[in-house]
Amino acid sequence: MEEKKKRLLRLLLEKSFQYRTDPPFTLASGKKHPCYLDCKPTTHNAEGMALIGELVYERVRDLGVQAVGGLTMGADPIAHAAALTSYREGRPVNAFCVRKTGKDHGIVKDHGVEGDVRPGDRVVILEDVITTGASTIQAIKAARAFGLEILKVVALVDREDEGQRNIREYVTEVESLFTLGDFLRETGIEIGTEPPGGSGECR
């Protein structure tokens, strides 16, 4: 499994991680930072989905959960990959998602939870990137309003900002497959310096 984690890190570096100092990136929090992570090219990549499914399922398979999911759309491919892996392993765990805004047609719901889940189900909340934790907390609140029991939060990447601290006010157990520090160590970047090769992007 460690080799699969290393391969997934390489995919994230190739497809999802960028570094530039002039100008730095503006994050969703409004902060400026030279490192930016857009995990969607990796979470929607065929190999990336296979690796993510195995690595995330490994972290939830022994918890006795009925489903995994989080705020659309960052958590969606992660949940789908883990659910598919669980079925192939003979221990099915369903997927669900939380809408960012309420549905205004058909069956209107006040919680925003969609998928094969029922009140009382035990679940894990998923996230692609944790920065401030705001999107994870939104998913937690909606899941609880629906009646789900949340056991933990699993993220693909933690930027090691204030996110984990904020999330732990709602769910005490939070873990990530990678941290921003993993990307910096792998590339040899020190914040405030130019990336190797002098380009504005790490590949």
C-alpha cells in the first residue's frame, strides 16, 4: 500500500500541485500563498481514482460505516472511488454527497444530502483539500441535520493551515493521506524560494 501512496503523490504533483511566487495564488480563504492544489485533475483521473479508492477504503473499512461522502464536488469522486473499491472487496460502503445549495425542484430537501443513506447511518466525511475546513464543516452540519452519525473526517490533502483545528470542534478524529509538507519535501521547495528549474509550476 505504501507504493500506491507514493504513486498517488507523484500523480498529485504532476496534475494538481502548482507553485508560484509572482503573483502568489489567492486561496478560497482569501489568503495569499505560493502553493496551490487543485485535486480534481487527479481525483477524476482513471489511475488516480483507483489509487484513491484503495487508500481511502483502507482507512474506513474497519469502522463499520454504511457510507462515505462530503460536499460536492470535491468529495464526490473520492467517495465514488472508495465505494467502488469496497464493493469489489466484498464489504460494500455506499456513497453520498452534500449539495452546496438546496434543490429547488422535484422533491425539495432542507438538508442537501443525496445518495444511498438513511438517518442513523454511520458515515465518514471526505474532503479533497482542507484549508480553513469551511466546506468540511458545511458537510458535517448537513449530514447531522439529516441524522447521520459521523465517525471521522478523511481528507486527501491537508494544507496544514487552520482547517484541522476548526474541524475538530465538530469531529474529533481527522486524518489526511498527505499534507502540504509532503509536497514541499518531495519537490525540495522552501517557501519563499523559486521552485527547482525556475518554473512557476512543479511537475
